[in-house]
Amino acid sequence: MHLGNGIICPVTGIPMLAIAGVSAFYAFKKVRKDFSKDKILPTITLTALVFALQMINFAIPTTGSSGHIVGAILLSAIIGPFAAFLSMCSILIVQSLFFADGGLLALGCNIFNMGFLACFVAYPLIFKPLADKNKSFVASILASVIALQLGSIAVVLESALSGSVSLSAISNFTGLMQAIHLPIGIVEGIVTGGIVVCAKFIDNKKLSYSFATISLILSGLIAPYASSKPDGLEWSLLNISNSVVMQTQNNLYAISEAIQHKTSLFANMPYTIGNIIGLFTVSAIMFVTCFIINKKMATENAK
């Protein structure tokens, strides 16, 4: 569901980037209220796991498409929605800057579609009420499906506002996006539910080591064998290709493309090496984020 620069124009991309920035600041302020030292290691390793899971595209039978787990509901369920949103921001920034996966102009849209809607809408409204009734597995499936459906609708609206999809094709585009992301959401929900249920019976230290180990296996050994079929967004756009107008004529598009060309260092490395370095980069960003949060908390408690 990673939108590229060519789909999002500055008129849409810049306000959405501002919304993402304000949301990240809000999450940073709120997370300090319930963050503790024992959450640091799980937060770092779970962020790494979600980063690795997003590398694994799985084929969707009979469609010619593929999908991958987004992971925002998983993050929210284990470390809370505010820390989860910061984790999603770090993942999407690393993907955009160092892998050219998702455009810089579209970064705000991608953070909103995959992070905000899951962490601040699907999690509190769908997952938490059900999880409080000891229905975490069902909650994981429903919240994951709803999060992806909301994200799909947001993609359609952002594409329409950018003028990249003609108004006559909006209904068709919406149907394709909703239909293809339904099975992806179900798969994500099952995986999320399995991890969330298992996590209840494992202490933080063992859980963190498990997340770290699985992340390395996924990114180093399994990711090279992921499906190469177009993902849900690409597949949907291909099916309405005659109605797609790429937004590549403005100066900001050229600037963002030039920046990404210079920063996408990991994309030009051998696949496994780039993945592993990306994994450690995301982990380092979350380590610094957790360190700052913890230091701010200590300062506030000392007053």
C-alpha cells in the first residue's frame, strides 16, 4: 500500500506530511505517560519484526497480486498505540529514504494510511473493546481487516485529490482496492492474533529475543523468496491503467526523486545485505527514540 511520488501531488502530499508530523509529536507526548524501561527492548525488537514482515510479500491465489503484513495493529496490541505509531513512522521513513519504497512526497499519506488509521482508529475502536473481553484473536482479525479497508479508502481519496486517478474510475478503483486488501487483512489478522495470544505467555525478555531472531531470519533468509507479483495497490492501478495520470511534472516531484536517488543506498546493495542493514537502521532509530522518551520521563519525574 506504499504510495509513490507519481501518485501523490504536492497539494495533497504536503498537508498530509504536516498531519503525520503533528500526529507523531502528539504520540511522542502521550507515550511518555505510560512508557517504562521494560518496554524499551520489546519496542525495538517488535519494530524490527514488523519491518521484516513487510518484506515478505505473499501471493494471493487466482488474482496475480500479492500482499504483505502492515503490522500497526500488532504493534499497538503489544506496545500501545502511541509507541506503535512512532514505530510505524520510523519504518516508513527508512523504507522511503533508504529503499525508495514509497515516495517522499507521499510519506505523509503512507504514515496516515498505514499508521494513523490503524493505531488511532482501528485499534481503540475495534481491537481494544474486544481484547478487553478476552477475544484478542478475533479482535486482531477484525481490527486488521478494518485498518486495511480504511487505508484503502484513504489511498483512493488521496489519489483522487492528487488528480492521478480520473473521477470516472474512482468507483472501480475503490472496489479493486477493497477487494484485494480483504484477504490481505485476513492473513494479517491471523498472524497478528497468533503473535498477540502467544505474547501473553512469554516474559518481555524472551519475547524480545524471539522477535529479534525471527526478524533476522525473515530479512536474511526468507525475504529473497517473497512473491514478486504486484502488491494490492500496484495491482489495482494496473487494472485501471487507462485512467491513471502520473503526477510527474512539478518541481517538487523532481526534487523528491533526486533526493531519493541519492539516499536509497540500501536498495542498491545485494538484497539480503540491504535488508539486514535496514533492519539495524530501524532498530537504531527506535533505540534513540526510546532513549529520548525515557530521558524525558526521568526529567519530568524529577521535577
